Amino acid sequence: MTSGDTISTRSKSLNEVEALKSAIAEVEQSIRRMIIELRILNDSNGNIMLNSAGSTEAEWDVFFELRRNLLEQEFGRVLTALRNY
């Protein structure tokens, strides 16, 4: 092996290391973005409401029944307002 071959091999190895470092940095950045997005979703009103529904099917049934009643009441108020308009 000549000195030129050694330099060429070392240069290729350094290029591969730099490419891997760059790829790792991109993956780390993607992971950081995903963590931020997951935190935002976790803290969202929708997630908070769903978490309040409970963890059993019976609790979810009660939750959706209450939501249905609230929506029906609101619908009734909107219909009344439209009729009186």
C-alpha cells in the first residue's frame, strides 16, 4: 500500500464519518421536532377532554352520553334562535 492509498482511504473514511455525523444530526433534529409536536398534542384541549373521559368502556359511554346531551341542548337553543329570528 502506498502513501497515496493511505491518504485516499483516510479521506474516504473521514468523508463517511462526516456523512454519518450529518445524518445523525438530522435524525436528532427530527426527534426533537417530534417531541415538541407530541407535547403540544398531549397538552391540547382535545387530548385533555379525551383523558377526562376515563379509561373504561363504561366511562366512555357516560362521557359521550353527556356530550350528546350537551349538543342536543345547544342544537335546541340554535333552532329556537333561528325560529325567533
